[in-house]
Amino acid sequence: MIYMDHNATTPCDRRVLEEMLPYFSDKFGNPSSLYQPARTAKKAVDRAREQVAALLGCSAEEIFFTSGGTEADNWAIKGCAAKSKGRHIITSKIEHHAVLNTCKSLEKNGYELTYLPVDRYGVVDIEELQKTIKKETFLITVMHANNEIGTIQPLKEIAGMAKEKSIYFHTDAVQTTGKIPVSVKDLGVDMLSLSGHKFYGPKGVGALYVSKGVKISPFMHGGEQEKGRRGGTENVAGIVGIGKAAEIATAEMEEEGRKVKLLRDKLENGIKERIPEIVINGHPQQRLYNTLNLCIKHIEGEGILLHLDFEGICASSGSACTSGSLEPSHVLLAVGLPHEIAHGSLRLSLGKHNTEEEVDRVIEVLPGIAAKLRQMSPFWNQK
Ligand code: PLP
């Protein structure tokens, strides 16, 4: 199998798994209890909080564990809305559905939403952002890097604008945390969402960074866990896992990034040379080093995926949440691609275990698949 869908999920690092395993059995204590095994579990959770904080360059008290990126996004946005007097939120058209659908639910409840347009590379329109800020705006939420096309947003600039007007700024950094350096202080964000399974940690665990002094209401009402802001017995093994994954990422991401970028560039150039009439999506430079999103004109992304699967190659036609639906990706439509081109999208997202041989194999089989599908395509034959 050749796995090139790391933006959907990554395999759990063996070192992470080993660290987690004792917390399912031998070290099973509930961190809230008052005896030795509980203290062991509590210590492990505290350590993981330090490890995640070190990855983001913040203090451990600013890290709150969640069940993943989706919960962190929901919490940041709804928690902020519940505490604010304002009624206006600014976001972008290309956010992940965890943000978009949270915003839409608030819209149904009477909040006013602005969905910022993006340019053809997927970069948000900063001038438009400046114009849309108003007295009632209490939150700007713009993702760090897009999961489909990999474009990285100018967060520092956006944070500067938000700060100037005393508006909270949240970013969904699920696709960047653990892949590229993410410093919450450098970026100037008030809240940031991350998810363990995107950087070789376990699924079902994430975190929300909440800068000291930022007022958001609790998301889960329950016990006093997470300083009373997120009730529920901690997912100790998962938290230990995300901590270890953060520690590994801190130490290894730079080296890994260099290696993966070389492979991605080789893949991109090889495909460009061998398949005519394709569109490469995302920003040419300000893009995640592991992501290649392209549209092969006159064919359907789903058809490409089925043929790749037959060859043992795992890829995606967009985000995992929209695959299976016949609607083209909202991200590709937002960057201005017409429906018929957006339908032919393919996302190959690489990771640390990919090899040059695997890249060569994809470059070898993809042109044949494209040619075969094009032969069957009425649009190609009408040309
Ligand atoms: N935000 C982005 C940008 C993502 O790519 C994802 C996952 O695909 C999420 C949020 C949701 O994260 P999780 O799967 O941990 O709920």
C-alpha cells in the first residue's frame, strides 16, 4: 500500500503508541482521584500539557485538552460567542466544515457572519477583511493552512488587525501543528485549535490553546477537569499520546519537512511533465510542504481515486468529510475554479514514511489512469 492521504489522518507513531499503552491497563487511574495510581495518571496528563505547550511556545495553563480539532473549533467559536456582547463574526469561505458549520449554526441563531473571499491561490483578502470589521465584530476565525490545497494564511497580519480593534482571533491550526513551527506568540492568536491524529498522534484527542485573559465559556459542563472549562474524565492514554507526538514533532519536524518537501516537489514535477491539461491548486510558495492538490481536466476525481485504490494507492479528492458527495469542493469553487474543473480534483498529501520509490510509482501509474478516464470522458472526446 502507498499511503498519500496524511492530511486526512496519519498513522500513530510507534513511540507514541508505546507511551500510551500502559495508561489503558497498568496505569489506569482517574486523575481526579486521591491515591497513588490517580496521581500517576495526573502527572502524565500534566506532562503532556507541558509537551503540547512546548510545541506552541505557550504556558501549560493555556492548553485545554479536547476530543479533537472539531471540538476545539466548536468550543473556540461558540464559547467566545456566549461571552461576547457583539453579534458579528468574520471567517473565510475555505474553512474546514468544523468551523464553517459551527458558524452556520450561530448564523441560524441570529449572529451575523461574513465569509471572506480568497484569491486564486486561496489566500484571504486582507483588504476585504479590514473593510468588513465593524463595531459588533467580536471574533475573527481564519485557518492557518487549508487542509485541501495547503495554502498558508497571513495570520500575523490578521492578528494585528484584530488586536487593533480588540477583536478575538482564533485559528484552526489542525493542519500546521506538528508539521511546521507554530508559535502562538509570534502569530499573535488568542485561540488555536489542534488535533493529535494529524501529526502521528492518536485520533479523538486534540487541544485548544486559550491565551491567558481570553474569556470564553466552558464547552462541556461537568466536573472540574481542565480547570472547570471542559468537564469529563480525561482521555488519559490519548492525552499521553498527543503529548508524546508533540515532543517528537518538536524534535523532528524540521528534518522531516525538508525530506517530505523534496518528495512532494518530485511528485508535482513528475505529474506536470506527464499529464497534459492539469491545474495545480494552492499557493506556489505559501503552501504546506506535504500537499499536492491538482485538477485533471475533463475527468472526475472519484474515478481517479477508484483506479488509484485498485493500484494500492490511498489519496483523496478533497477533504475526507466531503468525499462521497458529488458536490465539488467548496475550497476549489472559492478559488474560482469552474465546477467542471473542480470535479477533477486529486489531493496527494505526503508524510514521513513515504519513499522516493513510492513517488516514482505514483508518477508511473497516474498518467495511465488519467488517459484511460479521459478516453471514456465525453468532455475530452468533444475537444
Ligand atoms: N480542521 C481542519 C483544518 C482539519 O483538517 C480537520 C480534520 O480533517 C479538522 C479541523 C477536524 O479535526 P478532528 O478530525 O480532530 O475533529
